[in-house]
Amino acid sequence: MSRVLGEVSMSLRRVDGRIDEDRPWPTTGVDVFEPSVPWRTFRWRHGQKHYSGTYWSSTMCDHVVYESRLELTRLLYADFDQDVTAVFAQPFLLSTTVDDRLRRHVPDFLVLREKDVPLVVDVKPRHLLTRPKVSFALGWAREVVLSRGWDFEVWCEPPEAELANLRFLAGYRRDWLFDETLLAEIREADLFGASLGEAFRAFPHHPERRVRAAVLRLLWCQHFVTDLAVPLSERHELRQGPAAVTGSGRRDLPPPVEDAHKDPDPGGDEAANQGLVSRAGGRVNGAAVRVGVGTRLRYDGEVVTVEEMFGSAAGNEVLVRDGPGRRFRLSLREVLASGRAAVIPSEPGPASDDPHETASVVLAQLTEEELDAMRERAAHINEVLYGFRSGSDELPAPGEPRPQYAATVPKLQRYEAKAAELGVSVRTIKRWVRAFLLDREVGLVRGGPDRGDGTMGGLGRADPRWVEMALEIMNEHEKESQPTRAKVIRAIGPRLAARHGEDEVKLPKRATAYRWLEELERRQPTFRLSMKRNRDIAARPPGTYGKLRPTRPGEYLLMDTTRLDVFALDPITLKWVQAELTVAMDWYTRCITGLRVTPVSTQSIDVAAVLFQAYRPRPAGKDWPAHAVWPDHGVPRAVFVEREALEADEAKSGGKAGAAGPALVPETIVVDHGKPFISEHITSVCQRLGLSIQPARLRTGRDKGPIERFFRTLREGLLESLPGYKGPDLFSRGERPEDQAFFFLHELEAIIREWVACVYHVRPHDGLVDTQVPGLRLSPAVMFEHGMARAGYIEVPRDPALGFEFLKTQWKPIHHYGVEIRKCRYNGPGLDGYRGETSPYPGPKAKGLWPVQVDPDNINYIYFRRLDTRRWHTLEWEHAPAVKFPISEQAIELARKVAGTKHRFPDDETAVAELLERWHLGLGLTMSERRIALRQAREQSAFDLPDRDDDEVRALPSVARILASGDEDVPDRRDEDEVEPYAGLVPGDDDEDDELDGQDAAEDFYAGALEDA
């Protein structure tokens, strides 16, 4: 037992970056954790096995970090517990002296509870608890925490069914996504005692998909409780009372074991008294194990002994005693069936880990001639033992039993008679009889159960040392250039001589060595594939692949960016340009919820735009087939019951309605470590919308396997048929594919969006399966309907101002002249009453500043939300009237730089005008100028932001129509639609008819802007 000596101190890390070091433990209360942040951050490395991320906790209404998915399970349980008031990850650093040495420890979680003392949690897999190093660290930390009067818990793997239920219900933890009126109606109804299916169908005047989601929301809130120990089904009964979950927290620690990989008690000398035990199936009576008083069990890594057995209303139970003498009761069913307990046999017998092959494997390797010889030999042995070749007196052959093999003849005489008949010795007959009694027919096979144990595979009789050295040399070339087989063969001989001695290992002939290397190529690819592919294969985990199985639509949203294998056309210079595609995919349904094509590189605003499309899908094309169009709110028509309202909406919009994809509320986004995905912009968006973030492991594409497979499907199903296709790599490229570039960026995006809706969403996918109906082929659209029927539909927030939440937040002071960002001044009536005031927002970023939302692709406007009305207001750039189109943040910085080379004191208006003139000429553009110009030339906005008119009267629809009718320059936008694939001169989102028809060939979009400037 460790001894804690000296004073115990605690160190905290504050939000502002300060560190409170060596705070005395006795003077520390729980209030000091409120302004703290995790003590340490998680580092990522290539090859790591665990997954770190951030979980959006409904208890904290904020992100809580976790270092592994086992820690994530503890966060789920804490979030479900109604008694928990706060959860802090990596809360503090404990320092003290243990056994005359300074020790430090950072707990995984600190859980504050309303009705109990704080709980310190350490998370460890169950199989690690008996390791001495782990047991020592947890032991002294537990002693320190308990001495403070707090609770200490070690969290291990929870029950699978219970965890699956909590994972499923956690999708309903965000309260603002549910209709309070519907929730109140369900609370008032007397549903206690009803089944879950009856509750789903108890409100026929509401769509069942919404009722289903609302009932599951109340299960998470524990207004209803049910049995979570078995998978949820419609047969579950709804009850009233506190929810009971088992979890896997334990207050005590098992004793350490010196070698945790070995059995705590191997059985002593009993293992030596095995006698004749079967090596290939064994005897039936040798496989039984007695369970009774005195039986030893291995339970959670400890050896316990059964002291008493008795019956109870819940079933048979046993009273067991562990090593320190503590007694506790266990269910006999759990002892015999669960993975936590195993019986330690007291007698030898067959086991599943016997080193020999089973009879079916050995017999399958025999030819027909060998099988016939084995059967003939078995018949002879049966005749020796029983007098009948069949082995039974009920199936005698003609003339059986023969006199020399009658039961009255002594056994030795029968052996001698059979030896004389077969021409072998009596000793051989005795050996056959012994093998037959031990392993039946398999014992009569040459080599017996040891035949073809498969240790060398197809290498035949290759020396294991030669094979080991060959694999070692092949592994050394994992990150090197590709070697030849001859080079590897030449290197094996000298290295074997240096390691084992000259002529100690016999070298094979050259042809044999080539054949063996061909076999080793299957284990360690080195010679045939590209080295990049070989490195990907070498990075595969050695064990079984884990598989994360989503349980409902929106649970995991995969996001990734790839460089398209097709060249697009630069609208500025009419030259080719490289394009990138950013995609969001729902893992459960494989539906593409958002996509965006960008020139050259992807920025965080593009990722936010794709995420925004999951909430607000882009409109469907005018000529799309009916099966490719989704209802405006994302629910498939097969489960949509308000058909009249849908038809009314279509008639109101002139027959054009529907979206290009489903609308859903993501719960967790799975991204890689690219800067646009882990930027502060995306993290803040996820925090505001209640989204968890699960980064994939470094350079591990299989963590986002479905979306990587989509990129390949897109290339093979669409891109390779387009002009300008360049192939997936340099060796697949044509002679000059860039000369064939034909589509502009927005046209390429429209083509991909239409292909996804018309082909990809309606085609069955091999990766989509229903576990209840194996073999059923499902498409993403059908899988979405399946998910709605299973999990209900969480309505997407309908707030038209939702797009403002996806913009980038900047903290700025409000001056008397407005807000200044990048030397650009913005002003508007929405700032009245806040000019010169200090904001009430706390934190190191605020520092008295005010948050404003900025669109980097359009700096003409920024957006401010007033605290008193919670309404958004538009602030206009002072030079915006001189610019008749959106201009990006990068464009204004470049404009200032270009103008500064010509003018000593250029203003922004002059800078923008000269930049547009430079773009219009298309001469001497640098790479950065070209990229900015491409982004500037996009035809559609990233976000559907509503018009924010500060005059509420002018914003009324009737007034707006009257004012618009008197303005001849205001166009009618009702017939505008998404840009279709290029087919001549086709309008885009911002194009007007007079822009397309009124200009001659010598003018373009920027001509008017240059004249105004």
C-alpha cells in the first residue's frame, strides 16, 4: 500500500491563460473550477489508436473534451444523469509525495453533483486495472481524493446494450430543437404504463415522426423511464421514477498482478496431470466443468472462490470470496454467460485454445485416396476393438464377427491376428488403437492433428529465420524507394550470416527464393503496388478493424475536401484552373447534405457554407426528375403526410419547389486535421449549434471511409465523362487535358449537385444494410426514410436568420462612428444605444468588445445582434455604394497593395477600381490575385441570408411590393433558380435578364462597376 506524505497541492489553468500552481488542497472549493480550462491539450500523432474529440454537453451547454471513446462513454452517462450539475475534463493537476517521491496526476473528469459530494473520475480499460503501474497511480490518487472527502471512481467499459441506448437517446439532448407545445401535450397525457410504440401513435393529429422524436426527447429528460439494459424497441414500457443505469464505475481497485497478460493462478501442479487428453475434439465427459462450493472463478481480473450457492426470486446466485477476504453475491447466469466472469477448471480437459486443428480442418486437407485409406484403417481398428468393421453390432457385415476377432478372444490375440493380416507389427497396431481412442479417425491420419497447422502458409518448408529476415528487410523499405526482389534476396544472405553465423541458415535456390517472396508479398506488399499504396497498407491496424455504426440520421456528419480530377475554366482569363470539392455526408444514410466547389484552395467559410447546407439545402433544379427532388424541409414524400400543404407551396411558387438534398440536424461532425476544418471559426459554429467534433486520426483515411468512397464513385461515375478530366494521378493523365477545360466553377458545381440528386441518392449502395433484413438493397434516399421511421424527425430550425450563426465572429469595439474592421468602417441604425459602451461579455477574447458576424467573401456588410431585441442588424461599409457587387476580404487587401504601388495615399474606392481594371485586363496576374479573382467571380452566395431592413414598416411584404412596383430598376426575382449546367448563356443566382441580353460582346459584368468607380 502506498503512503501519501506531505501536503497535497492542486494546479489549475485559467481561461485567460494564467496558471494557479500549487494551490493547497484543503483551501480549494468547487467554485474555483468555473473559470478553468483543461489542464492539458491532446496531441495527435500518426499511428495512434484512440480517438480524441469534443462532446457538446447539454449539462454544460458547451464543449467538453475527451481523449478516447471510452472517456466519451463517461460523458454520455454524466450528461444523462439529472443529478450532475457540471463536468470538467482534465480539471487539475494533483501533486504530492508518495513513498518519498514527488508524484503528479491529472484526473480525467471532475463531476459536480447537486445531491452529493464532487466525484473525481479516472477512465481506464478493465484489462489494465491489474497492471502494477496503473494500479499504483490510481491507488494513491484515490487515497488523496477520499481523504479530501470527495468521491473517487474508476470508469471501465459499460454494458453494450445500455451504452447503445444512451448513444441513441443522446441525439435528443438539445432542447431548442423540439416544439415545447408538443412536449407539454405529451407530458399531460397519461402514458405511464403504455408501451413505447403506443406512445408514438397516441397523437394522430401530429405527424408520427415528430411525436416519435418528442417521446424520445422525454426519455432523455427522464420524464419517462424504461428498461435501458436491453435494446430499445416499441415493446418497452414507459414508467415514472428515476432512471436506473448500471454504468461501469467502481469505487475500489483490483489487486495488481505482476504479469497482467498471464492468468493470476495457472493451476499449480494440476496442469501436469493431464494424462490422455484429446488434441482434436476430445472426449465428451472431459469437457464438462463442475460449478459448486469450492469452484474458483476469474471475475474482473480477480480470482474468487465460491463459498455458497442458493436460489432466489431472480434466479440462482453464488456467494464468492476474493483474495482480501471480501464477500459478495453474483448471479449464476452472469458467471456462466457474461464476459466478466470465467470458471477456472480444476481438471484437465479440451479447450478452445488447444494448439491443434479440429477434425474437420485436418480431414479437409486429405485427398480422396488418403480418405479411403483412413476409412479402411479405421474399419480394421473397429474390428480389433469391437469385432465389427462398423464399430457396432447393430450394423454387421456378412460373416461378422470373424472368429479371430470375437469378443471372447483375448485382446492381445486380436492384435496379433490383425498384425498378421495387414503385414505390420503388433506395436504398430497398438499405436493405431491408442491414437484411435484418443482422436478417433483423425488419429489415424499421417501426422494426426498436427498435420498442416498452417504456421508457414504457402512457404512450404522455408526456414523461419529466412522468412523473418526477408520480412525485416521488406519492412525497412516502407518509407524508401521501391526495391527489386533481387536486391532483397542479395541482402538476406549476408545479414543471416552476421546474425546467426556463417552457413547456419541454409539459403534456398534463386527460383525458390523468388517464389517465397511472392508469398510474402501478400503479407507485406513491397514489389508490385506503388509505394504510396504500400505505405497505406502497412499503416493498417494489425487486428480487426473497428466499425463505428451510426444509429440514426444526423448522428455523424462526415466532412472532407478533395481536389477534383477535372480542370475547370477561369471566368476571368478563360484559362484552366484547379478546383476543390468540399462535401458533407450523413454517415447513416450516405446522403450528401452539402457540397461546394472552390478554386485552388478551401477556406473555413467554405466549410461553414457546406455545413449550412445541411440545415438549408440548395433549391432543386428546374428540370430535375421528381424522384430527385426533396421536400423543402427535407422529409421524403413517402413519410410526409401533409401533402396538401406541399402542393399549396408548389402552386404558390409557380410549380417550382423542393430541395436538392435532405435537411437534417447534425449531432457530430467527423473531420480531418486540415486548417479549414479545425479552425476557430468552425469550432465556434459547432459550439453555438450544439455540435460535437470528432477529428479523424492523422493520415488515416479509413476513419472517413464512406466519404472517401464517394470521391471515387464521383470520379468513376461522373468526372471521367467530362471534358478536362485529368485522371487520378500523373500516370493516368492525358497529353494536355487542361486544354479541354470547358465548364466554369459554378457550372461544375451544378453538374455535381444534379448527379448526386438524380443518380447517387437513388442508386442502391452495398454499404447500406438493414440488420433486420440482410441482403436488402437500399439507396441513400430509402435509407433516409428508414431512419425517419426508426428515430423520428428532428425539425430543422426554421429561423430565417440561421445563416448568421455560420459566419465568422470578430470582437470589435463600437465607436461613435461605428465598427472598424480591416480599416473598413461600418455603420447603421442597429448600433444606436451601444456606441461607446463596453460589452457585458466576459472571457479573454471579449475584454469589453462586441461580437459581429463577418462574411469573408463579402465585406460590404457585417451583422450585429442587439442584446435588447436579439434581432440581427446589417451594418454597411462606407464605400459599399460605390461597389455594385460583393467584394471579398482578400480582394480589398490586395486592392490596397496594388493601389499603394501607384498612389502615395490611396483610398479604398480608388483601390477597388484599379483592382477591377487589373482583373478585367487579365494581364500579369499573380497566383494569389488569380485565386482571389476566382472566388470573387462565383455566381451564388455561400449563405442564404435574409434581408435585414432596419425600418420594420418597409420590411412588411405589402409595403415592399408597393415600393418595388414603383422602382423600374428592381427586377422580379421569383423565377430565379440555381445555375444549370452550361448550355449557352444561362442566368445564375445574381444574373438579370438585361445583363444577359443587353450587353454586347465587348462588355462584361465589371464594366458598369468600373464606370461607377
